[in-house]
Amino acid sequence: MHERYCGPRGFAWAFGARPENFGFDAGSFWGARGKSRGGPFGGGRMFDQGHLKFVILRLLDEKPRHGYEIIKEIEERFGGMYSPSPGTVYPTLTMLEDLGYARARPEEGGKKIYEITDEGRAHLAENQPLIDDIFSKIADFAQSIFGEPMMDVHRGFKNVGRAIYASKSSRSPEQIKKIKEILERAASEIDAV
């Protein structure tokens, strides 16, 4: 099951601005004990084992949703930089149904809309501190990447991308080598900050 980065703000990722390159480890970010296999953040998953079910239940508590809407809402809460795969969300929805925490209502066209049950609301209430912590970390992550102080950095990435890729003529091997040297020097200077 894979997670992916997407959205309009993903241009920075093209330049290596991924959390693992910031020294960000999702395993430690989400309070995991060590790294789990898979996932985009240096071997860790975005959500610790079992936490995705709480995120989905909280979203269903807000309003009934289709599986696709759940994926899109999580993506939105991460500022467009992370989206769980359908291969993660749909099995979790099935598990929530099996546990009696959610139910699916069929709609025309074969789609299902999921809603929380009373048992699901009770489960949320029993785990409220953990769930609040999970959503607080989601908000902190989005703020750290897209808060106002980082907007100047994003504009800088955009300017670098434009300078490199918007050239109307092809570059010679010597020019490409020079661009690489400039970028490596900039990376070293940024690491030293």
C-alpha cells in the first residue's frame, strides 16, 4: 500500500523538497517506535499502525463521505502534499464496517457512501486524546510546509525551476554542468544554515 505526494504545491518535491530530505521521519513524527517498512518518508509510514482508522472515523463523524472524498479530504488537510492510496483507505473502511464503527449505504451507480455508527462515535470518544493529537500533528505538518514563512522559500523554488526549465533553447553539456554545480553549492550553503 503506497502513499503519494500530489497537488498544486508539489513543485517543490520535484527539486527534492521531500520530508526525508528535511531530516523528517514519519515514524518518529507519528510517535512510532522505529521505522516501519514502506511509505515515503525514509522508510516510515505517514500514519502509525491503526491511526488511519481514527482519521477516517473523525472525517465520517463530520459528515458521510465516499471513499474518494475521504482520500481528497486527507489530501486537503496535508495541503495537497500527501494522499493515502485507495489500497489503504478502502480496506480500512471495510475493517471499520466489520468492527461496526461505520456502515456503507449503496447509491445509484454502484457507489457507496460511508457513515459513522453509534459504536463508531463511542470509539472516537474513548480515544479522543489520541485523535486530537493525530489531527494536531497533521495541522502542524501542513503549517511547517505551507505556513507564511515558507512561502518565500516556495517562491524561490519556483524561480529556480523557471530559470532551469523555462529556457527556450537547449543547453550545452557545459551549461548543464555549471547549473548542477550552482545547485550543489546552494544545497551545501542551505545545509550549513
